[in-house]
Amino acid sequence: MNGVPDRLVLLLGGKCAFVELKAPGKQMRLLQRKRRQQLEALGFPVFCVDRPEQIQPAIDALLQWNPGEPIPQGIGAKIPEMPAVALTQSNTQGAESEVR
């Protein structure tokens, strides 16, 4: 599936997280950020790592986290928020005709 993070991390005790690997300073693409939102809405942590020194903090955060608790934030590279998208009336009408 397009946009899914590069790595799936599975640990004992039912802990599961996703990790997107990037070159130093590179950002997640829009679709990758959308997938991150979808995965986090399901309760899975998603980390973005763009430097080797970010790996251990991500592992430590995952080891301390328990499923059902708030997802660890601020670990690894900064992930830009998704831009807000507002549909105009013409876009909404076009979408309705496409659904029919």
C-alpha cells in the first residue's frame, strides 16, 4: 500500500509500531502523513527517523508505551501536520456526481 511506513516493529506483549526512514532533513510526503494519521487513529505509534541517534529514543519510547495508552509524541524527526483542506461548493458537487 502506498504511503505505509518503511518498517513494522513488533515487540513481545503485543506492542506494534511503524517507522518511516528518511534521509537527513527530508520530510514525509503528504500521503505518508495521511497514513500516519490513519495508523495513529487505530492506536499504533508512528515514528519518523532521519538520523541514527533518533533510533534509540524511538525504541525506548516504544518499550515504555503500552497499547491503549496515549501514543508517544515528539520522538524522532519532526513530522509536519497535515494541511487543512476545505472543499468549495463546486468541489462538493463534483464529488457527489463521481459517487453516483
